[in-house]
Amino acid sequence: ELYGKENGCVMGKGGSMHLADLSAGFYPAVPIVGSTIPIGVGVAFANKMKKNSNITCIFLGDGSTEEGVFHESLDFASLKNLNILFVCENNFYSVYSPMNVRQFDKRSALNLAKSHGLQGNYGDGSSVMEVIKKTKSGINYIKKNKKPFFLEFQTYRFIEHCGPNNDDHLKYRDKSEIDKWLKKDPIKLIENYLLKKNKKFFSEKEKIINKINLEIEKSFNYAKNSRFPSSKRLKEHLYG
């Protein structure tokens, strides 16, 4: 899909900002900040009307908590007791803007959620095992109580907001801050965890990495060699 090919999940029409795969339960993404939240709430409401037990997971960033639709969506989810797991990835920046120029001190996404009647929890987004543990706990709460649950994971990004490159030359973050978070690199932490759990992991690590790299290379080659959609497909799947 990122190459705009006809066998992409949205037939080459979605690019990187409008991904969707209904067969996998992944509903369309929207590039406008916060706008996927009400879509997810709508999906959860539809599931409730259909009387199924599906759980909708909505991912959002700290920046989206500053949008009005964030509050509208949480209020509706709480009011209708929808099976939703809200996952807020708080990396303390909205592009180049830190928290202290956007939000008042001690403001918390989780507390905002609680003000709308949701239960929730904090988590260390740098710890893979804690993310798994807190996520399972949230899902169990939803299954038991048939109500939404809100998770706020504190984490950090090491590269630019959009893209694979380093943007430290822009000087919007102190080096000491970056170095502090680099010590909590999730990949290094999970490697250390796996080594403690299984001493054989060290010898298996290279094989695992090579296997993954090969799979990635095959995927790229498959995408590059696939066909672009014909002009005849432009009028397909249009509504309105």
C-alpha cells in the first residue's frame, strides 16, 4: 500500500495516511489529529447494537487529548458503556511542542478520562512486559464490566516526528533528556529481559534478526514488483 500498488490493503489509494484492512479488524485511519477516536467509538457502538462481544482498541497520542472530539468521544463511550480500550501513547511532544507550552502543569490524559467516568491505569511504555500486563488487565476489566477502559503509557520517540531520520539538530529537545530516555530503550530492555529468562537467547538473537530482515526484504521486493492500479479502478469504492 505504501508503494501505491493495486494489491495493497486499500488497493493503492490509501498511501500511508489512510490505511485500512477490514479483514483484520483494522478500520480506516484518518490523518486529522484525534479524528480516529470517534470512528473507533462508532465501531464499538455498532458492535453493541449487533450484540457481539468484540472489543475496540483506539490508539491516540497526547496531542489528540487537546482536541474537542477527544472529550466528546470519551463522554459517549462512558455514557453507552462501550467495549473500548483507549490507549494513549504519551511521548510528551506534539511534533516539536513540549507539554509545558500546550497544557497546564500536572494535567493528565488519564485524569481527563476519569472525569468522564472511565476507569484506567498508567503504564511504562518503555517496558514491553508492562505494556502486555497492563493491556491484559484492561481487556479483562472490559470483559467483566462491559465498560470502557483507558491506558496511558509514557514513552518517547528517538527520531523525527514523521520519518526515519534523526532531528536532534533542530535543538527542540535537550541532549540530557534524550540520553535519559535512551537508557530506557524498549528494544534493549526487552533484550536484557529475554537474556535473563533464557541464556540461549544470546546465541539465537542473530538468527532471529536475520530471519526478520529476510522477511522485510521479501516484503519490499514484493511491493516493488507489484503492479500499479489501472485508471479504471479510480471510480471503484466511491461513496457520496
